[in-house]
Amino acid sequence: MSVEEQQRIARYGKVNPEIAIKFKDYQFVAVGSRVFYSKAWTSFADFLVGYVPEVFDKKWWAAEIAKAPAECNQVRTWWEALRQHAKAQQKRPDGNYVVTHNGLAGAYLTFAYHLYVIEHNGRLDETLIARLKNREQFQGARHELFAEATCLRAGFAIERENEKDRTRKHAEFVATHLQSGLRFSVEAKSKHWAGVLGMPGDERPHDKISLNFGHLINNALAKNPPHPLAVFIDTNLPSRAAQRLYSPRFEDGKRIPARLMLGLLERVAKEHGDRDPYAMLIFTNHPQHYTLPDMPNEIDPNKDLFAVSCRKPNPVWHPALDALYRASNLYGNIPNEFPAQR
């Protein structure tokens, strides 16, 4: 493996490299079995901006654009915010813009890249696309999209379960670690808050947000899946509130979880016979959507990640779990330029 390829994998994960070529005035990009092209794309980010409307269907997208801002899908809101942010930047001599990501632009481009990763390395599930189009279901489907893209970046193959089988409950999908063959049932859970990501109601003050996420873990465990369970949990918190849950403590020179996080893990274990009933929990917080629309230059906020594998009765660790943790940390790493033509 070349040094260049090692660097690509370290930054973007174990996914297929981008396939793109410039021919005459057109830039072509291959995504799975489809080919997209445009005269307007000068960067991979340009392609991603136009990719989401293609995936969602141009007629559906046109209908969203015609809606009032308060009624449209969240991803369309991000798309508009990105466009307005780009317009506010200064043009380079070649007529292009150099755009520093703010929160909403980062939310849109990361979402688009997750769609791309899944289509380019597997297949986009029509049921998931339908949920992403649904304003009320968008938040949960978006987190499932992140979980699937992360597993692909970690070197897993994805197999969706047969939802028509009513004899048992189903996880989101089964992920098989290609290097070891280890299989996981994967669940994705996202915390809903009033007034956030299209949820009805008024948003709570950030200092009065409950940080109890045990029910999300128990809902995932209730699926009783056939394989060891990996649960991706989106805490969906504004940055200041997230620090209470994610900021570690240091005792005797050792880095340990925040008291709230440790208390959550202990309560779950106590409810299940003093054992950890999961293979891994991956808590993430990506607060880009908390960026205020009237603050277009607000920088892309910090992201938080905390992962824990089964601790008791016996600690369990495996290279496949390490791969999931490392891939979760790649959130926001998106190619900007098209691959160089040789």
C-alpha cells in the first residue's frame, strides 16, 4: 500500500477512493453504479452541494424550495444557509469562493458526504431515504445515516435486516468486520428535544436540559438482537450542555469519564444484573444545527465523542471495536478537491 493511500485511509476511512475525471468542460463523478456531471463543479465540495438534491429527487427538492422556511425539511434549510454563507465570502481571482465552514454549512456537507459514502460503498436504502425526506423522521434517520457511514469507514460490510419479518424486533442493520469476520447488530438512537431539528415545541434553555439517556440504551437493548450489540447514541446537545456529559475528569493522573457519564453507565449495568449488556456504546454530539441562522459566520462548533466497550463481568476489547471508535472520530473529514488526474 502506498504512503498516499495510507494517508487517505487515515483521514477518510476504509472506503473506496473518489472516482472523478474532467473531460472537456465537464467534471464527472462516479458514485456506485451512477455517474454525475456538471460544468459548475470545481471542487468535491461543489459536487456534494448538488448531490443531495439528486438523491432526494429533483421534483421533491423543488417542492421543498417552494415551501416557507418553517415548513421545509431540515436539510433544505442547511442547503440554503450554505448558499447564503458562500455568497457572503470574497471571490478569488478565478471567480471561485474559499468558504470556511460555519455550523450549518458543516452540517449540510457532512450529511451529503455520509450519503455519498453509503452509495459509493454499498447501496442507499429507499426506506431510509423516505425517512430522511420526512420532516418528523429526519433526525433519527440522519443519525442512522451517520452510523452506517461510520461502519463502512471502519471496514465493515452492511446487511440490512428483513423488516417484513414480524416474528422479532430488528436492529437497524448487521455490520460485519471484514478483517475479522466479527458481526454486530447495530442500533442508532437520537435524543429528541422540543424545538430542535424540526421537533414541535419551544427549545429549552440550554442550562435546563436533562442529561438522562438511559432509556435510549434500554430501547436498543429491547430489540434482543442475534449478535453483540453496538449502539450509536446521538445526545443532540448544544455545546455548553454537552461539556457536562463529555468532559473527562482526572484523578491520580488518570483520565476518567465525567460523573454524569459514569453514573449513566453504572445505572444501565445495575438494571441488567450488574453487567454491561452491550458490546459497545458510542456517544456522539455534533451540535452544528445549533448555529443561529442570523450568525452566518459562527464557526463550526466542536464535536464530542465517548465510546465504551463491555466492562463487566469481564472487559471486552477487539480490533473491530477499535475500528468503530476510530471511524467515529472521522466525522467531518470530507475531501475538498477531486483526485488528481494521472
